[in-house]
Amino acid sequence: MVLFKDKTGISVQDAFKPVPVLDDDGQAVKDDKGRPVRRTDLDPLSLVTLVWLIGRKNDPDFTFEAALDVPAVELEVSLPEADPKE
């Protein structure tokens, strides 16, 4: 998505890329099966940009400024479950 990268400076893939959870010593936290625990930290600008792009799909006149006015409590953000094979 070119528009996403234009607004955020990063690709959609990078915005939602899971990163390892680290403990206080900087070591990767592992789950019960020894796999690294990962999380996705969503930058607010990335979230607003997604709201804007989705809003434009339904209303081509929806502006980025209007996306900034959407209260975060109105958003339902869900990420796919982690693949247990990873």
C-alpha cells in the first residue's frame, strides 16, 4: 500500500511485524513449548492511517484529519492468532 507508506514511512508488513518479548536481561521470553513469545506494538500513526484508508474505502472524501478524530474506543483491532508451527 503506497498510501500507507507515504503517511507512516514504513510498510504495512513492518507496522504489524511481531517482535520478540524480552525479559529484564534482554533475553527472549519463551512459551511452555520453548518458542519465542512475540507481540505486535501498533504505532498510533499506523492505526490512524489504517482508519483513514478503510474510511476512504467506504467514503472517498474521508480525510486523514477525520481519521484523527475517530475515538480509539470505537475501534476494534484484532490480530490473527500466532501460527503454532512458528
